[in-house]
Amino acid sequence: MVATADPAARQAAQAVRGQLSDEALKTTIEQTFPKLSSPPVKPGDTWTGQLAMGNPSIGRITGRSTFTLRAVERRGRGARWRGSLVGLVLRQDVVPPPSGPAGMVTTLGAAKGEGELLLDVSKGQIQRSTMRSDMPSTATMTGPDGGVLTMEQQDDDR
């Protein structure tokens, strides 16, 4: 990465390095794949999965995924498919310390999500996965005039 005298560019570069570290990438990729139920399940059964993620700019975030098996169907040449509804709740356990020249702090609001997972059980492959999540957040920092500057990002449902 090229060194720069611009404090904002340095702060952005530091955030990108944190998000692209080996540990951050490993954690992100691990969270991408759903945790399937260990024992066999039948339609209507529910199981949960845990996740943890974070980096220096967002702190530590933990969450819980709730999976509910909707149906087991036969399609095509007898391949078995399993559709699962997914619910997600996220919580910021550790708020990061102020960072960068403006002393920015980001806090996460009540984050939630929902989606659907479709598996080809006979092949052990995810056929389709969709997820929609709302993650309201607030960033507070020192503005150019020395006052407090607050930026809020809300979900579409408010």
C-alpha cells in the first residue's frame, strides 16, 4: 500500500487492512456457510447456530441464527431438496475505541435478518441461499469545527 500524508486516507487504509487480515477473512468465510443440524430433522424442526465477527473499526459482534426446516421435497430424478427459513439476530458486544484523526466510534443498533436456504441433500450442496439483513448503525466523530458529528444509518422499515 502507498503511504500518504492524508489522515482520512490513512484511516481508510487501516480499516481495509483490518478487514482483509487473515483472521478477518477466515472468520467472514466461516460465517458464510450455514451450520446444519447434526441430528436428522423433519419439517417444522428448528436448530440454532452461533456466529462471531469483528475488526478494529466495528468492534466485536456476535449473533444467533435460527433455522427452521420448511419442507423436504422430491424434484427431478428423485433428488431430495430441503428448504430452510433462516432468522438472524446480531449484537455488538464490544464497541471499538475511537479511531483515526476524527476519533470515530461506530455503534451497531438492533440488527436482524431473514432468509431462505435451499439444499440438494443427496449431493450435499447449497443450491440457493438468500439473506436480507438490517443493521442500523451510528458513527460519532469530531467534526472539522471541533464539534461532535453524528451519522446514522437506519433500515428501510422505519
